[in-house]
Amino acid sequence: MKPTTLDLKEVATKTVGHYEANATRFWEGTKDHDVTQNYEALLGALPKKQGLRILDFGCGPGRDLLHFKSLGHFPTGLDGSSNFCSMARDYSGCPVLHQNFLQLDLPKQSFDGIFANASLFHIPRQELVRVLSELRICLVPQGVLFSSNPRGSSEGWMENRYGAFFEWEEYEEYLRKAGFEPLQHYYRPAGLPRSEQLWLASVSQLMLHPG
């Protein structure tokens, strides 16, 4: 069942609470994941230079922040979990914003790219265009959004986490409604049959004239 507006506080509180309670276990389980393909997808759509300003949306404990920093870029993290924010600051040395995904307060035109790896699927469908539009506003003209989310067509609770799952045709519509022009999409892990590729990744750029 899709949440009503009155449920949104619970969606955020319970989902963040799950990560707060499992921060160390999450770090141990994800710190060695190879997401090189996703790094390259975002950076391949951005200008070929160092010093790019990248927002790591849902940065978790900071694995990807440190990677972008090691390449000479200026990443900023954002996460709803205070434990993750502290871990990410300590691990990466990068600035990290502690913000609820459903109540963002982002500076306009401040980032060249957004890396949303395994984070946007926590946004309920009814809020997705709004949240994507808020992310669009914080990008510079020609800015790029990378996102990777579990595939599917369902929405609801997974124990104490809320998730909304999309196949490409539906997700593409949300991106376009929010003012993004999809550049490419692919499925992960690479090299497996499609039925075993459980993740949908995409790269999109700001539309010059949205709407």
C-alpha cells in the first residue's frame, strides 16, 4: 500500500532508524563492494577535469566520498542517519549534510553531479518527482544525476525500511517529469543474465528547457 501524506514522517523515521541501529553492520557489509562501473558512469558524463563538486546523496559511512576525493574532486555527503554522517566525516574528511531525504534544504546550482547510489529507492512514489526536482535545482546547468536502485514494480515496507522499486520504463517517466533527460541506463551486476541483474542504474542530465 502506498503511503498517504500523513505516513511520510513514519517512512523517514523508521527507515533512518533501521540504518542508525545497523550502521556498523552496514559498513562491514558494503565497504568492499565494487561500484567502479557506477563511478565511471557518473564521471563519464561530466567534464573531464578535477575539482568537480559532487553530492553523494545517501552517502552512508563514506566509501564513495573517499573515492571521489582521491580523484581530486570535491564531494559533499548527505545522509539521514546521524551515525552514518559521523562515520562518513571521519572516514573521508569531507563535509556531510545531515538531512532527511523527504525534507531537503540544498543550495541552488552548487553541484556538478549527484551520485545517488542505492538511496533514491527509499523515496515513496508519490514524493519522487518532488525530491528529484529538488535535486535538479541544486545542480548547475548541464549537471548530471547518477542513480542506482533495486529493480521491481512494488512499493512498501521491508521490515523497518520503506522502498519503492521501478523498472526502467516507469523510472524514466519520473526522471523526465522532474526535468531530467536520460542519457543511458544499464543493469547490474554486469555480465549476468537480465533475470539476475537486480539493480537498475541510470545517468541523466538537466533538460535545457524542462516542461
